[in-house]
Amino acid sequence: DLERQKVVSNELLKFNLNIKFLTLIQKDTVVAVLEDNSVEKTSFSALQEFEELIQRNLLERAYLLVEKNPLLKSSSAYQELEETYNKLYNQALDTLISSNKQEAMILLSQFSTIKSKKEDISLVMNSFEQYKKFHMLVLAKKHHLAYSISENYPALKRTYPYKKLEDEFKKTFEFAQKQIKIGRVDIAEEILSVYKSVQSKKLLVKLLIQNNKDFLLFLNALKTKNYQNIALLIKRNDNFAQLPQYQDLLDTLQNKLQEIKKDIYKTNTAMAIEKIKQIQYIPQIREHLQDLFELASNTKTLLDFYERNDFFNCYLTMDQAKQLEPLKLSKMLESHWSKLMDQCESLALKGDLKEIKNILGELIVLKSRSAKTGDLLRLSFQTKIKQLLSKRTYTKAESIIYSYIDIFGLDTEIKTLMRTFEKFSQKKLAITVNQELTKERDAWMESASIVGEYKR
């Protein structure tokens, strides 16, 4: 359904590689061939089910559905699921540290059947057995042994003692940098000597002590916030990304991302896009920036349409970009739409099709909202037929029944009315309820008598 962008929308599908070919098979199944000729397949009904399971907090079933439909990992809903899992995982770790193993097991038990989480759960239980030893090593400042245990039991890296260990390294490293700047390499080397045997730190120590040219350029780029040079130097040597100052920068940039999002929701799109351009080079946040750029672009598009009073394209844009929902303008437009629907429902209950068409105008052909509009149009026809039957105006009722079938096809409601017509009028209709005259639910959008001049 290219008109609704359900196949290509970033809200639904994302891939690690460029798309070579994309097609919709059946009604809700999409097949994607990527540039390396690998094939991905999923269905929109699976995505809907997946989102509902998360909303109902049925996390185990949600993960089991992911195992059957791996492409769901590309959805924003999966990120939400992972965040929920991480919160429970950290909570379980905290309870283990408090020696409450039973409660931790209860928290993680719902994930015990999930293949991708079995190792995680095993690690956290094994890490608990090492926690006291790890904590004692941190307190005793036996850095090499403490880091060694944390590498073997990664769950320990989520604990407060590990944070304390990292904070101490950061302070020591920054002090060593200052000593090198004033020519006291001997002092720098001495205070960093305890980290020379730590696998994850020894290369950084070596680079600093040897006054590595790229490393010094990297430190300067961090200081001046030259994001382009930072990214370039990390590309040359990915070990630079382990530097404490770089991790601090990433933390700062997370706040920057939130700031950009707030700018967008305040409709300051130009400012948001400028901020995105400034930090676009940092690889760790590139995907978030792409999402924010898309959000800013869609927001700008929506604002432009609104300023031109083009409400049709306002609603079309909103329906194609669900991330616009928090916008004040989106909420206002949705409120207006709800009022329109309430008005149309009242008119449908009176059988007033003409006034419904007048109120909706070109919005009547808004395909992304055709389900609700179609229901109201059917209701207006059905009400009119009932009114005519109650007045025994059978000729007009018969004419509208045929019009209904021509526009909407044979459905349950019209079949009931056809039987009622034949019973009270004592007249057989030319079309029988057993005939196969079904139509797609939005087939009415092709009817000139309904959409008239607005047909697209």
C-alpha cells in the first residue's frame, strides 16, 4: 500500500542494508530483498500483535513472536521491549546484590524460555556469586583483578562498585594528562602503572604516555567539540572511543538529543535541524539523529500544509508519520477530526448523506481514514433505508438498496435490510442475498456518487 506508505515507512520497517527490492504479498506480508541479496519477511498483522502484547505487558509472548518474525527487531516497539527488559534485568541485579536470589529469579523467570535472554539470565546469576569478591577487590584498589572479573562476568559492570572503579580511572587518567602537559611524564607513568595490566585500559595508557599524535589531536577535538574530527579520529583508531572523556561526551549528547526533540515539538524545526547537523558525525547517535531529522522534516511539512490551510495533506502527513502525535498542532487537528466525526455520526443517524459530504469536503477521500468515514457513510444509507421502510416508501427504499449494493457491495447489514424490504413490501428484489457481490471495505472511494469532484 504505497499510498499509505505502509511498506516504506520508517515507523514500521528499518534495515541495516539498503533495500534492493520491496514488495507486498497477500494483504499484510512484506518481503524485502537487501543489497547483499538476503531476504527479510514479516507481516503488518505481526507488528500489530507485537505492539498489543507489549502494551498488555506480555513480554515473554512478545519475545517469542520476535523469534518467529526477526524483522520485528527493526521496529520502535522492539526498542521499547528491550528497555523494559533492561529495567527488569537491572532490578534483578539489585535484588541479587541485596542477597534476595528468589525475588531476582521471579523477576527474570518470564524470560527463561527466550533463546536470546538465556545467556543473560545465566550471567546475572553467575555474576551474583562473584559480587562480594568483586566488591572487596574494588575496595582494596586491586584494579587489575577487579577489571578481570568484570570482563568474565559482564553483569558486574552494571553495579555501583564498577561505576566507582570507572570514576577512579577517569580521575587518574585526567590527572595524568595534566602532568604530561607540564612535562612530568614520569609522574603520569607512575600513577597509571596500575592500569598497564588491565586489558581494556592498557592501550589508552600507552597512547597517552607515548604522546601519540592522533591521540593528542583526539583530546583536542573533544575539548573544542569538533565532532567531525572526533568521528574521523575514532575511525582511524576505535580504541579512542574507550576514553572516559568520550564517554562523557556521549552522555552529554544524549541530553542534546532530548533537547533537539523538545525543539521539534515546540515547532522550532530550523533550530533542531541546525543542531542535528552539528553533531551528525558521531556514529553512536547517528540512528537517533536520522529519526530526529525525519521527525523535524515531517513536522516542517505538517506546518507548511497547515499554513496553507491544506487540511487534507495535514491529516495525510500525520497518518504517515505517527511520531507527530505529541505535537500540539497534531493534537489540535485530531480534536477537530473527532468533532467532525461526531457531527457526521449525528447526521448518519438521521440518514443525511448530503450534509456529511458537505462537512467532510475533500477529507472524504482521505484513504488513511477511510475505515471510519466508510462506516458513517454506510450508516447514513442504512438509516435512510429504515426511514423509508417505516414510511412504506418502498420504491425509494428499493432504489437506495441498489445504490448501496453498487457502492458498498453485499454486506451483513444490507442483507438484513433486503429481507426486511421483501417481507414488508411483498416484492422480490432483483438481487438476492445469496449472490457473491462483496467488495473491499474502501471500494466506495471509487464511487463518483460519493466522492464526486474529490476523486483522486
